[in-house]
Amino acid sequence: MLFPMVWRMDMRILVGKNFARLRKEKGLTQEQVEERSGFSQQYLSGLEQGRRNPTVITLYELAQALKVSHVELVSPIE
């Protein structure tokens, strides 16, 4: 079974793009998310660049910091 091209995207890149988009939509800097979440600005930068492989718990905590559903972090980009 073949998956749509969206699903072939590396999940680290997908999460990073979604996180950056949502953070910017909320008008937040990485530093502000750092204060809310406890994750360092360096970690958040790496996440946005697709260099981090966050756990499910990390995704949940980051979603809480952004006040969005964790599902939004892993949803395919349309």
C-alpha cells in the first residue's frame, strides 16, 4: 500500500514545521515558549529545524505551551 507523499515526509521535519508555524501564529518567540515549556531555546530551534526527535510526552508538553492540541503538531501539512 502506498501512502500519500505527505506521509513520506520525515516526521521530525513535519513536527518542526508545524511547531514553528503554530508558534508564529500565536505570536510567540522561542524564548517565550522556553519560559512556558521548560525546553531550552536551543532545543526548540533544533526541533524547528527537524534535528530533534521528540517523544510523545514532549509533543504533549509543547502543545500545552502553545495551547493547541498535540495532534496539530503531527498533522500533515496541506
